[in-house]
Amino acid sequence: MSSLQEIKPAILGGKTIWPPFTIPSGIITVNTDTILKFAREVPLGMITTKSVGREPYSGYPEPVCSQYCADGLSTAIGLSTMGYKAWIEEIKGIYPLKDKFLLVSIFGETVEDFLEVAPAVAIYADGIELNFCCPHSLKYGEAVAKNGDLTVEITRQVRKIVSKPIVVKLTPNVNDIGQWARRLEEAGADAIAAIGPTAAVTVFDEHTKKPILSFGSGGLSGPAILEKGIESVRAIRSGVKIPIIAGGGIRTKADIIAYHKAGGNIFSIGTSLSGMDTGEIKAYFEDMVAAIEKDKPETEERCSFDALNIKHKPFRVASAEQSGNTAVLRFDRKIDALPGQFVLAWLPGVGEKPFSIAGADPLVMGVKSVGKVSSALVSLKAGDEVMIRGPYGKPFPLHENAILVSGGCGAVPLRYLAEKLVKPQILLGAAVKCELLFEAEFKSLGRTVMATDDGSAGMRGTSVDILKEFLANNDVKNSFFYNCGPERMIKAAIEAERKYVPDNRIIICVERHTCCGVGLCGKCSLDGYRTCVDGPCFSVDMLSTPSALGVYSRKPSGEKIRL
């Protein structure tokens, strides 16, 4: 019998956890729609949530992700949270999860913080994780762990008021993690989770020589911390008898064997999933389950983050065409990207945000002044430099008989798409004439009809108005529709189009709150998908019924915003 087949189901709070896998708190399974999708589709015995705090908090501004080495990332998202009251309103709509153990992670600064949050969320949880791990907060996580007596007291006090299992997540950055775990077991912990990211590290951009992350430093994670994690779990096992949720750098089956031999019972895999879409993560865990249950041969494939395009490259503005509060920026070099993909643009000292691309050879971006980063981009002049990373996301599928429907900055990705299609029909809308991006170029690429809200160019109305008129006067049953713009505009366009064609002939490109670009932070969810890796281009038959599209988006804290 192989070591993998020796792994047995763990039992926590009377529930059997199988398969013996979870994704650690803070990443991927962040919003409730993604939690539900992963619970239904991915072979995980335990679903661990993002840590929930007392009050809403947006976390740190972008950049939040940097590459430390080929097999290590440094990230600092900053324990963003919608607050436990809003969290409860969402989680109670999906709890309990069929055949899954829902572990709700919580954090705080004081005993009082934990005592307020823990009993409230425990009603909608199978277990509570006390997060004493985050290495890049000045007040929470590891900052609390540095006072070992405080963590023991928090655990003891939570134990008095919560009957559900308590899991304590530990940082490895302490003198004796085994002794600490033993004291926590004595205080009432039912399981230990270890480890999370190791000591915070600072990554300097090789071109600008400036720290990449807005916080400055970020926790190191990925296969680079594997040995530290195994060493920590071995020390914890020497001191406790309770189950251990073991992780830190796991990528291969051999890594799981090593953690199992060290004393792990459930295996937490996170950063190594970077860049994987939902289907790829499902296949990854299915392969791990097969290795345990069917003695499938082990592999030694290692994780390298070099292929994820996380490192920034300098792009210099060749020309900047400003019009009102918009600008078209043409750069001095090309990027290997397809229509529908996006990049993250970083201006050191200002911030980083995602932007669609209107052309790849050379890179072309169309930007509207909305926030701090986009406003700074709009004001750029020829010769200015922008740090770019990417491309990211799934591109548009290319079809004949294409009808492109654009609202506002939705013209940007459709401009690049139109370049790859044969004479598409283009329906171009904006609020005012100065916001009609790439007007002349669209006219050269296909049959173009325009509309503005105020009638300053084309007909008076919206892109959906001209779409409805076009649908009423043309045979479109063999057409494919491509929609991009504000979500409410996309939703209205879909409603009009699905009267003429099935949902698999309607394609959208949609932007959600995107931070990392590689699927880790989980903030960009739509109907359970993470739009940075599963999208941003979707066919409408992929969406849920009913869909969140055009109904709500989310703040950086995760709180819902009704559209």
C-alpha cells in the first residue's frame, strides 16, 4: 500500500471530511457564489472561507500580488472583509453545504472582537477558524500571535461560548510552534491549521527599483515555503493529538505524502492553484483524489509562476489622444495578447488597475477617467512610462456573422475583436460624442451605427436602442452577438438578443473588481466564476439562472452594491 492510500478520513465535530482537501482562508473561495460553485463541483471535503471581521474593511489597494521567485509569491490583500453582519446575511442563504464541512475563518484584534464575531457566525458554520496567521497586518493575524498568551486566552474564551469545532490557524513565525499548539489544544482547540504565508517579504520591481506591493511587503507563499510548512507540522504533531489541517507550498502528490508523514490529516492547497480556472482546479483535485483512492501513479511536476506574467514590464506612451475625460494610449511595444484579454497597469505611487486592450501590436488602451489610476492614465503624455503585467483572462471566441454591441468603454475590447473578424456589424454607443472611442477605426473595420445619449453623434439613444432597431429589421438567426459595456447595458442587450438566438450565441465581456489577475484573491466573482481566470469573456449559457449580472457588484470589502 502506498503512503497516499494510508490517508484516512478526518472527523471533526462528528462530520467526516472527505476528500481530505481544502483551500486555505483568504483566497479563491471568498464570495458566497464561488463557495457554492466549488462546493458543488470541486472534490473538496472542507470549504474554508475568507476571514471575516467585525467591521467592513477594504484591505490594501493594488498592487497586492508580486512574484518573489519562480516558486514563490508575495501577496498582501490585507484581510478585507464585508463585516460579519453582512457575511451572515449572505452565508445563511447557502448553509449548510451538502456533504461539505464549512469552516468559517474569523479575525480580530482583541478578545472582544472574537467574542462578538464567533458566536454570530457559528450558527451558519460547521466550524470556526481563528486566524492568527496573516503576516502583513499591523493589528491582526500574526500581530495577535506574537502575544501567545493572548491567542490562548482568545481560544479559551471562544470555547466557552461556541459549541462548534474550533480550528486555530498558526503562523510559523514563532519560537516554538509545537508548544504553542499544545497550549491551544489545552485551551479548547479541536484542530490546528498550519501554515499560512511565512514572514512578509518585499519584492522590488527590477525596472523602477520600487516596492511593488502597496503595503510594501507581503506574505511569502507557494512551493518556496514547502519545507518550512512540513517542519512546522512535524513540530505541531509532536505536541498535539487533535487533527491538523496541513499546508504551505503543496503542489504534487509527493508533497501530500510528506505532509501526511509529518502528521497532517487534511491538506490545504492554495497558491499553487494560481492561474487555474475553475475547470482546471476541479481536474487538479480529481487527480489528487484518484491518487489516494485508486493508487494512481505520483508525479513530480513542480510549480513555476514564471508563466503567469506577474512581473511588470515598462511600456512607454508613443501617443496620447485625449478627448474630454477619455484617452486613447498607444504604446511603443507589442504585447502577446488576444481580443478580450486584459492587462494590469501600474503607476508607482498611484496604484494598479485592470484595463482591457484595444490592440496588441502595438499595445493600445482606451481609458475613461473614473478613479485615481484611470485619471492619471488619461493625463499621460507621449514619453511617459506605464508598468504593465499580463495579459490575463480568457479571450473572445471568434465567429462569423458577428454583431458587436458596445456601451462606453466597452468599445475597447471590441475594437481589438473587430480587427480579427471579417466585416462585423458594429453598434456603438456612448453618453456623449467625446466618449465614442475608436469611432473612425470601427468604421474602417465593419458596418458601424452609432448612438449617443444626448444625440451629439449618431442617433439619440443608447446602444441597446439601436440594437433593438437592428434586430427588428434584420435576419439575425445565424448571428453571434458580442456585448461589452456597463453591466446593466449588457443585461438589457442580452434580454433583447435572446429573443432571436440561443444563449450560446450571445457572448459578453464583463469587468468585476479585479485585484490579482491570477485567480487567487477571489474578489472578481460572478455567478461563482472568477472573471480574471474563468472570464472575462463568457457565453451567456454559462451564467446562473438567475444571474448576478446587472443586479449587483461588490465593493473592495466584498459588500454588495446594487446596480
